[in-house]
Amino acid sequence: MPPSSTGPALRELFFARRRCPLRSSGHGVVRRWVAIASTSQEQILTHSQECGVTVDFPSSDMLAAMGNLLVYEALGERFRTRHPDLAGRLQVPHSHPLHLSVPLTGGQSVVLAQLRFAKPHDYTPVWAIAGPKISEPPRIWYSTTGMDVLVDALHARAVAELERDEEQTPWKWDEPAAGEIVALADDLAARGADVLVAVAQNRCRAVEAERGAKAEYFERDQGDFVVVQGLGCLVRVSRKPLSGWSASVRADGGGVWQRLDLGDLLFGEPSVVPGVESDHVDRATLAGLVADLARLSRVPTAEDRALGRDGLPAHRSQAVLIESAARELARMGFADVVTDVTCSRLESKTFHIEWWNRSKSMGLGDVQRLYGAAAVEGRRLLVLSDSSATKPACTFADQAKAFVFTVDPEGRRLHSCNDLAREVVLDESSWSPARGLLDGLLR
């Protein structure tokens, strides 16, 4: 841009107010910055001298506002390129709050915007697709989600509303691509089950909070999963890379998750290890089972079966700790781990169980030695430790398909050490999918 053509714009900018908060009327200044964005710093300094004023480079607030505007402009262009059928409807207002909007009939719209949840859950921004009903919770995505995914999701929602039809999969599950969990959710929905959430590639969802809603980020060790609404309970089915398929149930409104014995429910063969290998499970059969469980007034858990078969009387403090460990393992799905008659140790036909009660952490050599003892007996290794384990030891335990837990003597709880153990520890969080909480957002 030649210097002579920038003078009026720069003079106008020099005498404009220096700071431009998003909620102010300063977007005119931002647009002027966009118009002269190609002007070099040297040209700006030259014209400032001609004007007889001293001017700093744009403030951080102004640059942030300009950057946000350019992001929405780029999203709008991407939408029009990928979805020409709705290109004429799309609106990209330059006023606060910035957003993309696809107007529908009756004055309603479907919008895409980056926002934060209300305090105290405003620690990170998310992308949200909302509307046309303000009472519905937002459909949220990571702030780093690619533009193609965001505009495709917005398009799918808008098309469903315009055609008054069901939103297409995988977008109706807030997922960017089809997969095993999306297919399971589709199958469950076709059987009449109320699927609340399906989580695979997009690990971010809006969930209920004490006040309004918040963003929940599900770690990878929780696996890919679906949650189905049952009669007074939630049924969760997960698929994890090391332990395969597992299922658990929790009372509606809170409480702890209880493991279901999928081996017993699917094949009539009680499982002695949490989880069923993925290759052994037919998705249609699993969907039929879960749909049936959702209709039961009480879902039988792995702990129910284990405690019905084995009474575990408590005596001394050590016996109480051992009994607690047995109960925790039974709750996770280790069905054949029981105490001996005196409650002095744990027994199992499937596992060689070691209680590591030394003060030092377990090292690689320690786990290898314990694994060797288990292999001689033709059993798998399960370790309960009073201390932690080193990273090489945990890596070897995963390779050997061994479970390593630490024991909390005060709370009498088991905590995972290696990834395999982490996959079978029950989720202790009390989250529930958000329903009708959009008014809990900052807009």
C-alpha cells in the first residue's frame, strides 16, 4: 500500500481511542485496523512523524480483537466454500458478541461462537453450537478444533432444523467421524434407548454443575463410551485399548459407579477380569443387551454376584484392609478374588496376588520377578502395593497384562498405578450430561 493512501486512515486511527474492549463500540477501529493491516511499521512511524504525534503500535486488546474478527471471517469463508447450499443464509456480524449465524424461520437461528461458561467454570474457552432453542444445552468442542469440523457441525445442525428432520450421524453425537462408539450409539438409539452422550474423538462435553453448566474433559484412560438413561440409573459402556469392553451402572442423580459383568451378561460365563476383549463382542448383541438393561428397575452388578457367593467377615485391622481390597476388586469386576477363611490374604484361581508392603517403590526388576512367579503358576499377576511403582515398572506391567494398584490404608481404597489398572478403576466423578442449561453461559 503506497504511503500516500494510508495517511487519512492512519490519522483517523492515531486520534481514535487507544484501547478497544470487545464489549465496547470500538469494532469500527478494529475494522480500520483490518483495512490497513498490510501497512508496515516503518510506514506507520513515518506518518506519525508527519502528523506530529507519537503513537505506539496497537495495544494487545486491539490486536486480540482484530485476531478474533479474522478468525470468524475465515470460518465464514470456509462455511461458504464447503456448504454452498446455505452460503446465502450465513451471517457473520462484526458486532459483539462475534459469531456465525444461520437464520431459520420464525426469527430463530443456529449459531457458532467461542465462549466461556459462567464463573467459576470460565477457565477455558470452548467452541459452542447453540440454538434454535435457548433452553437446550450447547454442543461444545475443544478450542483447538479444526475449522472444517466446526463449519460441518454447524451445517448439519442447521440442515436438520430447516428440514425438520433428525440430525445426521456422527454430528448428532458431537463427533467428527464415524467409529465403533458412534455406531453403538446409533444402534442403541434405533432400539429406542435414550442415549445421553457418546464420547470418542471429541472429548469435551457440557455437563451439569452446581450452578448452571461447565465443560468436562474426559481423559483418554476413560476410553470411548456411551451413557444411556435407564430406569432410575445411568448405564455406561466403554471401549478401552487394553482392557476392551466394560460396562458400569450408577444411580440417577449421583453415587458411585458399579461394574457390570459383561462376560456373564453376554455369554453366560462369569468374568474373573474386568472387561471383555473387543474382538469377542458383537456390537449388535451388545446394543441389544444395553437396551434391555436400561429397561430394568434394578441392574445386577458384578459386586452383587461376588458378595452373594462369598461372605467376607471382618476381624482385625489388617483383615479389614484385606476385606476392603476384596470388595473394591469385586466392585471393579475381579469376580474370583476372595479372602481366605481367616481374612489374612487374598486368593484367586486366575491371579497370582502379591501384596507389596515395602516402603520403597516397586522397580522394573521387582515387577519382572513377581511376573515370573505368576507365570510359573500359569496365572496373571495382580499387585497391591503400599507404595508407588516406577514408570519402567508400570510399562512392563502393561506389556505383561498385569494389574498394579496402590492401597490407601486410611480410605481403604485402591488407586491405579499402570495404564491397565487405570482402565478398570471405576469413574468416581459425579458428572451428568447438561440438560437445558444454556442460560448458565456468558454471552
